[in-house]
Amino acid sequence: MRIKVADLVAHYEMIFEERMRGLPIVNERLAVEAVGFEQWEDQDLGILITPWFMNLVLLPGNDEWAENAQGDMSSIEFPSGPIEFITSRDDVLGTYLTAVLFRSVSDVPDQRTARELALRVMQDLFVPARSERSVSRRELLTGLRST
């Protein structure tokens, strides 16, 4: 089943409205938004911004992850290096992969800043690593890579 980006956003908007609004971990200056989604190796790759987290998301182009259990880890190779994704199984959306960029977005001042961060991460994913070692989330987000 191919998950549409619009369905992902609608689902997390519903979660925000029904379960998250008003909780202390929510940054009310942010909204649910899909940023930078594009086709990559028959999958939709992009970043999901919510008022409580920001994740890199891979939406399947086929049923390749259908057998994955909730929480299974998958290492996906990008030009910047491998990134560990976790399998998310959802009754509404189906199966997709996520990699945490920010567990909390409480310090993000506004939606524009969140969007700029997301677009920077998407660009940095495709910058070749200078070494064979894995790229840390910190390095991916800041662009600081040691050799």
C-alpha cells in the first residue's frame, strides 16, 4: 500500500487535535507539515514536522517493509552515510520508516525555522560523507563532520 504524504499529514494533524494539543511537550508555535518530500529509490522521503517532534520519514513505494514488526530497525544508506530507521506500523497509514531528528522541538521558535532546518537536513542527506563511518544525527543537523 502506497502511503500518500497528504494522508501522513492529515493523520498527524488528527493526533495533534485529539491527543496532543495542550500537553507540555507541545510547541504551539509549530504545526504539522511535510517538508521536502520527493521520490527516492521508489519511496517518498522527507521530513515530518509536528509540534512535538521532527522526523525523517520514508514512505514505502511497495510492500518491502510489510513483514517488519513495529520497532524493527533498518539501516538505510544515503550519500552522507547510513541512517538508522525504525519501523512504524499504524492501523490507519500502514507501515513506514522514521528516523528521529529532534525528540523535542520546544526550542524551535517558529514554523519557518523548523522548515529551514528540515530543508537543510534534506540537502545534507545527499552530500557525500568524507569517510566511511556513520554520520551522527548531530553531524547531519549541523553539517559538522570530522574526517
